Amino acid sequence: MPRDVETRDAARNVLADLSRLSPAYGLYSEVLRHAEKNIARSLEEGAAMDDEV
């Protein structure tokens, strides 16, 4: 998950300075969405493991 947090933060930084009309905007938006999805999944899996104990 640490790598996903780094990826999320980097994508946010790039998107903050990028025009929505830039061809790279879609790429970084997708990178951000994917990282956020992975973070959420990791947190859910961690909570599920805590519930099992």
C-alpha cells in the first residue's frame, strides 16, 4: 500500500498542474483512480483481517 499512496500523491500533484485538455490528463486521472481503488481495497482487507482475530 505505501507504493499506492506514493502513486496517488504523485498523480494528484501532476493533475494539479495539468490542463484538462492535455493528452496526459486522462492517463494521470486513471493512475489516480487505480491507486485510490487499491488503497481502499487494502484498507478493507486489513479491516477484514482484524475482524477475523
